[in-house]
Amino acid sequence: MTAMRIQYAKVAPDAVKGMYASNAYFDSCSIPQTLRRLIELRVSQINHCSYCTWLHAKQARDLGETDERIAAVVDWRTADGFSRRERAALEWAELGTRLSEGAPSDSAFAELRRHFDDRQIVDITAIVANMNALNRMAVSFRLEAPNG
């Protein structure tokens, strides 16, 4: 096993326990599960995490999301079929993932606020933060999507 292929969840389970435990909260949080999976999918696409992109597309599909919408997440700004509410959440997810480019704008927050209450905004932000952490582990250690 090369250093890049460490099975981190097995080698140091306590290091990722909190990140995985958060999923139990997200499974019943204030955000609908289909939107959660679209957010996780977009964050994973931005971070080039092949495993997480595969996983969250599968999870969205299992929840009844269409292949067309799943494929369109990468271009959600110009794609048809996303509501203003979904677009606000996806914008927030992108801004929270691309923090190196600056803090999310007041206008993005205002648009998020039009569609979500405080609890939902915190939940969306926590989903984004946790997904970024999980992506960093998976990408760093070259976790790949299964073939076929």
C-alpha cells in the first residue's frame, strides 16, 4: 500500500469518526435529502473527488432524482430544471467550498435567506463544511469511485 492509498478510515477511525457521525445528523436535518445530496454532489465535483461524486450521484438517484438533473448539477447556473431555492443552496455550497476566493457575498446570503430559515442555513453550511472535509480525506488518499 502506497502512502497515497492509505485506507484512512481503517487506519485511524477516530480521525474521521466525527465527520461520519455528522451524517447521522444530516440524515434527519432540516434540509430535504434530495437537496442535501445535490449539495454534496456539487461540493464533490468542485473538489474533484471521484468517489464522493459517484456516491452522491448514486444517493440522489436512489432518492428519485433524475439522471438529467444529476448530470446538470455541474452546470446548475445555466441548466434548466433547478428551482430558485435549489440554486440559492447550490450557490452557497460553491461559495463555501471556494473560500480561498473570498467570503460568501451579502447578496448570496440574502438570496439564501429568501428561501431558508436560520436553522436550514446552518444545516446547509454544515453539510458543505463536512463534505469539504470528507473530500479532502478522499482526494488526499486517492479514494476512487468503483468501476462499472
